[in-house]
Amino acid sequence: MTHHDHDDESSKTDKGEETEDFAALLESYMTDMKPEVRVGDKITGEIIAIGKDAVFFNTGTKSDGVVEKAELLDENGELPHKVGDRLDLYVVDTRDGEIRLSKAMGAGSGVDMLYEAHQNRIPVEGKVIETCKGGFRIQVMGQTAFCPVSQMDVHYVEKPEEFVGAVFPFLIERIEARGKNLVVNRRRLLEQEQAEQREKFLAQARPGDIVDGRVVRIMPYGAFMELQPGVEGMVHISELSWSRVGDPSEVTAVGEVLPVRILAIDRTGSKTGGLKISLSAKQAAVDPWKTVGEKYKEGDKIEGKVTRCADFGAFVEVEPGIEGLVHISEMSHTRRVVKAEDVARPGDRVAVMVTSVDPVNRRLSLSIKAAEGDPWLTVANRMAVGQTVSGTVERVLDFGCFISLAPGVTGLMPRSSMERAADPKAMEKLKADDPVTVKIETINLADKKISLAPADAEGASDWKQYTGNEPRQAGGLGDLGQKLQAAMKTKK
């Protein structure tokens, strides 16, 4: 090969490389000019410029997007957006290297655009004209479409007339006869939106978070709450309130919005692999036992509601979540209580006195009889030794009769005293609930004892002057000791 031939070959090689380089550059340029989106895609675009008739968006591709400004105006004809705002839009055209965007295909786009919207699953804007058999008539781009009632909303449509006049985006389900036979669907769009919101919510939600929920259904075992459109959780009946709840409808109602704490999120919680979210309404509120020591002190007289009764007493709720026990021994001054229900039944409101507070062990002790007052405290003002009073027989025993003198005040008429009656046989015939007139022989306030005798008893008891209140002398001698001392001095 000559030197000249070598130069020719070198020249050919250089030209070939230049041609290849130019082709690559042209391909690259043409690629840059091609949008990276397709008609029907949903994108989130950021406003980069606002013109007289158009708004320009950064689509995240090599090409900007454009929307007719009129489509974004509000009802007052104002543009409620500014540079930097981000909007969800649909790609409706990519011809000539330009990306045209829209919130939805609107009126005036033509029948061809309806077919394109159907093919690419692009929402179209429609106005609900009227209800009809099985659904609604919808005005879409100058055409009348039909939307089945089941496809208007994700929830059961109870009042179809409430949708008339509203404007919604719809998906075209079927289009025939150049748009004359048109069926649209709104439910699918709502389900898509809910699925997106659901995933967004679940990506951020964590057990322990407190969120607002709206009660959508009430069942015997709890309440279902909507946390986001398409996202529901359940509050078990035990987690509805710090109070004891027998029926969820006692503490909440459908439509009520409550703060709830997320207890657990289980994506495989159901048999079908669905989502299960456990919630708590009571844990979203402050535990009332944390402040019970500040609210209640021993001796406080308060009111509460009896929630349940047991063999040993009754439980009384003094505020939601705070229950105290009234032991059966603290239920009445006026009678011997065998069953708590004899004094108070579930649902009754009662006055109680706080006898002890133990926040650590979550215990509150209460007394009904202390709140009513001890009737023995006024006995000294109402009764005296030697006084004749009327009473009612409570019980008749071998050793005597118990006589009720006043509510909570009972005295004993011993058998020996009954025998001193003018008519002992009449005394023997006494039975429970019989009225009887008796005479007070002794009063012992310290031990809450009163000794009685028939009003017409002959003779007197050796102890009728003892009231139980006389001071004792040093050495522990009482009345008897003093009398013995006096007798001994007389003998001397």
C-alpha cells in the first residue's frame, strides 16, 4: 500500500466516524425531543410559569407541560395557584413533542377525545343532570351518558337526588355509536384515589400515633372508624372508654369524630390478607387514675352511679373510668344488708363518702352509710333513760326482742324484762313488724346499745340509770364499784 493510498483510507475512516457521530447526536437530540410520558398518564407537575392564556409545568421529563389557564380558574374567575404549586394532572396529548395536560377532559373536546379518553383511561368531567331508573344521566362533552347508581360512589347511595347538579370526574366504561351510547363510572376513580391515600397513610402511620377517626359502623363488639378515605380501623368495646361499656352505642354514635390511638397495623389481619388496624379511644385520652389522688380525698362526699353488684358489695362509678367499691358493711346504718341489691341496683345514682384512695393499685373505697350520716350521733338528743317510745319489732329470739326505735337505731328488750310486763303473755305473742310501746332502761352510746322494757313493766332494772356516758374513776371502778365502796363505808 502506498503512502497516498494510506491517506485515502485514513480520510475514509475519519468521514465514517464523523457520520456515525452525527447520527448518534441526531438520535440523542430526537430522543431529547420525545416526551417520556404517554397519553393517559397521571403526573404531579410543578408550576414554573404563568402566562396570559396558559400555565406551564415541570413534568419531571425533558419536556415541559402546558395547561390552558381557563381550566384552572376558580368559580370567581381567579387562578388559585402560584409558581411553585404542585398539581395532579393527566397527559392528554404528546404530539409535536409538546406535553398537553389537563385536570380532566372537559366540554368541547369532541367525540374523538371521548374515544381517546376511553382508550387511555383518562377522566372526563361530567355534570349530573338528573336521576333515572337504575342511576343518573350525566352531561359529558355535549353527550348524555349513563352512570349506574352503584358506580356513583364507594358507599351506598341512600339519597340519589343529592347528587343532581354536581360536577364530578368520571371514567368512560363504554362508548358506542359515536358517543350516543355512553356509560361512565365515578366509583373506580374514587377507589383509585382511596388506594393512593391509603398507601400514603400507611407509609407514615405507626403504632402509638394518635389520629382522628370518624365512626362509620357500630357493632355489639365495638366501633369501626374511618381514618382516611378507604382506611378503616376498629375500636374494640373494651377500648372505647375508661368506663365499663355494655353497648358501644352508650358512648358513641355514627358520624362522631374521635381521637384514637393506633394499637397495631396488620396487613395480613384477615383471612383474605386484607388490612386490620386496631384502635383505642380510651388510650387517646388521659388515664383518669393518674389524677384521682388530686381529685378525691378521704371524707369527700360525692355522687356516683352503681355499675354492678357482687356478693361483697357494689361498684360505683364516680367519673368515667373511676370505680370505687362500697363494701356490704358500708351500705346502710339502718339495716343489716345481706345482698347489695337490697340497697342499690345497677344504674342507681347514690351519694357516697370517700374512705380511702389508692391510685397506685387503682382502688377507691366508698361508703354509702357514711354519706348518709350515723343516726346514733343524734340519739342523745332524741332519747333518754326512762322515756317511753314507740317502736316496731324487728326480730324475736330466745333471749328477747329487737325493737326498731328509729331508722338505724335498734334496742333490745331482754326476755327477763318482757316477763315484768303487766301482761307477759301478750309479750310472748309479739312477732316481726308488730308495733310496740317500750320504755328505755339503759343507753350505751359507745357500743351503740339500748336496753328496753315493756312500757308497763313492774319494778325497775338494776341498770336502768346507766347510760354508758358516765366517767369512770381511777382504778376502773364504775357505778357498781362506787356503790360497793359506799356500802363498805356504811358498815364501818
